Amino acid sequence: MPLVDEAQAARVGEALRGPARAYAESPEGFTDSRYYPPPEADAETVARYFLVMVAMDHRLSRPGRPYEARLAGEGLYHGADLLYRLGRRMLDVDPEFFSPERLKRITVEEVRAWLCVGPVCPPDPETRAWLLRDLGRKLRLLYGGSAVKLLEESGGYLHTWDPRAPGLVERLRVFEAYGDPVEKKAMLFAKFVERRGLLQVKDVWNKRVPVDNHLTRIALRLGMVRLEDRLHEKVAKQLETSPWEDVAIRVAVREAWHIAAERAGVDDFLLDDLLWSMGRKVCVHGQPRCMGCSSHPTCLGEECVLRTLCPTGLRLTRPVEEHLFLDTYWY
């Protein structure tokens, strides 16, 4: 089973303390008009929007087939940027699209019309349509169609471990889109709505980073998580892992970053902002940009602040990639 190197996770947290605390002074508010509802939008619109968009926020690209397109008059968007840009455009032209009444009967053709730009499409429109129908039907059945009611009934808790009064993450599990055992989408949704002022998390100790491929890749390169020989060989050779191998790896990654967040003195959601953008801009696929990365908060001068803690940054090992687990809607 994967093991967390707690000492290394603590060292990484110490190195990130400065950048993380500086970022915490003015964190992303998720109000950028290109991607998110405007600050003046009502609570139900905001909550529904993020509930739907996070449900769609998984596996947008495939090897050799990036989810990337140029929108007329706007420029090039890639991955999640394209997804959320298309979401915001839909919100502008047809806000009722995000209502449970529409979602529960959405078709594959409607998903394609929404999320495809010419020949560029997510790889699984059929699955995405199924996830949205499930979301709309259950939101209507369990919460009268109100995403705000879902938040209110959680009582501000992520986890209560009490089936009589479950927390938000526990409530989200009823939706197929939020069924990831490692809770990536649930934590991402909680991060968004907390930052938009719709949720005040009481059990802050239960916050965890939403673990995706970027956070996993960084943790493996840093040696915060160590894999047994058999699993290490699978990762090195980029052989497909099983669902339970994926869960084991990402649980270890999640807890390693929790240790790092505690040592850095910030909560896991704030640290996730830094790590996710770091995975897209600095610790990228292939050859990471350990030097010459001055534009990112985790870089000091021209050097990544983690370089001297990282076997890859020190060029002691070749860059590893995250484990291969493509066909999933967990993350």
C-alpha cells in the first residue's frame, strides 16, 4: 500500500509556508466574470452553478486529444478553463439550464451542444448527461430542487459521521457525480461555495485538498508518498491502475497534503489553489519547470521553492507522472 512520508510532507509544508500565507492574504474569490457567476448573483444561482459545473469537472482531455479550443473573439482556453468558460456563457444565455427540472431530462445531444466547440469535445458526453440527469432528479426529490437547501441542511459541517444529520460531503454522496471515495468533487464544491460566502465550514479539521492528477503528480515527484514496488512499477511504466489502486494512492496523497497544509499554517482549500495552478504551470507533465518559473507564487526568483526538497528538482530522478487512471468520472 502507498505510504505517507510524514517527515517529507512536513518539510514541504515548511517550504510552502511563505507563499501559502502570502496567498491567503488575498485568495481567489471565484468571481472572475469569464468563469463564474457575478458577485451580485443570488445564492441559489451560485450554488446550482457550482453544483453542476463541479459535477462535470473530470477527465476533460485524453492523450493526444486535449480539451482545448479557441472561442471567437476571446482566445484559446484549455481544460477546466474551457469548461467553466462554457458554463458561464450558458448561465448568461439560459440560466434555467442549471435548474433541476432541465437537468433531469437533459440529453446527450444537449451536452454535446453545450460542451463541444467544433470537433473538440469531452470524451464521455453520454456519461456526463447521465450524471446531470441523476443530479437534477435527486436534487428535486431530496431538497425540493434547491442547492441552497442542501447547504443549509448540512449545518456547516463537511462530515458529521452521524446518519441522522449528515454533513455536506456525506449528503453529496447520493449524487453519482460526487461518488468519488476520495471526495475530490465534494471538497472542490465545498471550496467554491465557501469562498463565495454560501458556506461557513465549522469542522475545518475535516477539510482536505480535492485530489486530482496535478496534486498527485506533485506529491509523487516530491516523495511525499512512497509506493510499493509493484505499484511503483505500474506508475513508472504508465500501466493502467485499478480503481482501488487509484483510491489507495490518492488517499495517501490527500493525507500527505493535509500534513503539509498544517505545517504551512493554512487550510487545505487555500493550499489547493496553489498546488492546482502549480501543477498546470510549474510541475507540469513531462519536464517540470523547476527553474525559470518566476510568474508563479511558489517560485522564489527563478526557482521553485520546493526544488531542493524534490528528487526531480535536484535531478536525482527522472520526472515521474501520476498513475494512469483515465476512464473515471471521480476526478
